[in-house]
Amino acid sequence: MQTSCEDRAPQFPSSAPVVCHVTTVHAPFDTRIFQKECRTLVQAGYDVHLIACHSRDEVVAGVSIHALPAPPSRLARVAWWPWLACRRLLALRPRPRLCHLHDPELLVLAPLLRMRGMRVVYDVHENVPADLLYKPYLGPVGRHLASWGYRFVERLLIGGVATVHVLDEIARNYRPPKVVVRNLPRLDAPVAPPDPAGRQGGLPRLVYCGIIAADRGAVTMIQAAEELRRRGADCQLLLIGNILDPQLRRTMAETIARAGLTDRVGLAGPMPYAQAMAEVAASDIGLCLMHPSPNNLVSLPNKIFEYMWMGLPVVVSDFPKWREYVGPTGAGLQADPTSPQRIADAVQWLLDRPQERRRMGESGRRAVADGYCWEKEQGKLLEFYRGLIG
């Protein structure tokens, strides 16, 4: 039996407690921040505010959005935008009882907010120190210094701050109070009608949805599509999401042109969540082929479960952490994410077996409905808030 927000909603004796989520990095309608956490809190009776970079102040789904301008550069975002967010936060009336921060650079605000009498929560979306160890532009020594420096500064700022985590592997590095709330899909997520013009000649379609980056398999997926075409297993590849690195965009375009795949690989760019899910639902196989960086190895991408909920079999990286979700559920296959040939092997196996694809898609959808969904996680967030606010 699923647990709804209303089933576990706290009974407040007077006016609803005011809580505020803050991000200068994520989009205002971010799937975890807005669609899951903020909407859940609204349904549970909280007065929810969100400070984020947006075009205007507005109220959406009961969440009061307070807009910040887009930062002109990454340096400005890190150095100055936390203080712009703080100014908006301190101007809220009534003053929030709890402030929920979503970006590492916002931790500099934690001591000030606590001095103003607010409970502070830091949502640890990923293992930042491990991720810094994989940044090639920092160099071998710079990577270790940056990772150590981040840990040191974080420990100075995080005293008295409660933390929310997406995985146990990350949570074990932090002190209580803390809670693990996995980033799983909502069962009531909106899905728009698919665009029929997106399919070409009835070819099977592979789909990836999320940030497009080199360590997330951007080029490797294109090379796998090239290998499949060479074998005669013709298909489409649709990549949905932002390409943040201009050099990567050029590399991808060159790889597509060199392989003769301009009519087979689509770069759709970012799109509204409902539309993205519609394109996923209209595809045949979902891909999540992150490379084995320290941070990726202990991640649990939401997109895997979104593919499963849309009824797609998945082909994902052969990480041990992911095996416990993909293997026992029978939802798909795992492959070496650095090998286009191994990825092509897994995809071709599914393309050659349409009945097995359907069976895996049904198994994945059933697994999400039975347990791997936000409706099973949200009670932990509400219980955590209730304990912090009293």
C-alpha cells in the first residue's frame, strides 16, 4: 500500500510552519527540489518558499518562487549569488523556521542563518570530494588538494546543520541529524503527448535523458550507435538535456558527422519534464552509461527509474551499486560504459528480442510501482522535518 503525503501530514496547531528551499545552481522546477520535496511539503501542510534563478516571482503548485537573476559566470555564482539568495531569504515574512540548502557554495550561509534562529538543512546531492578527484583540468596534485580543501571547509561550516542524502554511501560520511531520501520518481509525474515527428521510419529508438557530459557517456553512446549501424542493427539515438561544455558539443558533432549518423542521432536539448518523459515513453530502450568516476560509482541516477516507470528496458553501466536495482528486478542489462562494442552487444541483444524487451519493461515498471518510487520515500523527509521543527 502506498503512503501518501496526506497520510503522514503533521497536524499543526496554528499557522503552517514556513520553510524555504534555496538553490543558485539548479533550475527552479528541478525534479528533486521542486517536483518531489517542495510539492510533498506543500501537500503536507507547510508554507513552502523556493529561492532560485528564475525569470519572475510566482506561485506554482502552492510553492512561492522568489526569483534571482541568472549569474553571468560560474565565479559570480559561487562568490556573490549566495549572498543575493541570503538577502531574499532574510526579507521573507514571516521568517522561515527551516532553511533547506541545495548547493555546496550555500553552506557559507549556514552559520548566519543559525544565528538568526533558523534550522538549517543541507541536501547532499552528490559526493563532492570524490567528484573533485576526477576533474582532469585540476591536475593530479590539484585534484587532491581541492578534495581535501572542500572536506576541511565543509566540516567547518556544517556544525549544527542537519543533512539529507540520496544514498547511504554518502550519508555515512556525515554526523546526525541526517536522513537518506533516495531520488526516486513520482508515480504521478506528468507525461505530455509524444511528438510523432520525432520517430523516423519506425526505427527502434534509444534514449538518454539528463545532463550530457563526457563522463556520462555522451560520445560513447554515439560510438555505440555507429557500431550498431555497422552490424546492420539500425536504430535512432535521442539525447535529451543540456550540453554544458562547448568543446564536448563540437566533439559530438564531429563524431556524428564522421559516422554518417546525422539522420540517426538527435540532440534535443533541454525540455520540460512532462515532454521529456513523453519522449522517453515513446522510445524503446533507456540508456544510462556513466563512466566509472569515484562519484558516479556511488551514484543512483533517477533516470534509470524514470525509464523503468515509462516501461522501457534499460542498458546501464556495470557498477556493483546499480546491479542491486537492475539485476533482481529483471529490468535490463549492464555493460562496460567505456566500451562502445559492449554497449552495442547489450542493445543488439534487446533489439533482436522484442518479447524480452516487453517483459523487462513490464518488470521495471512493476518494480518502481512496488517500491522504487518517491511515494515510498517521502515519509522519511516529512518525519525528518517534523523532528527538526518540533
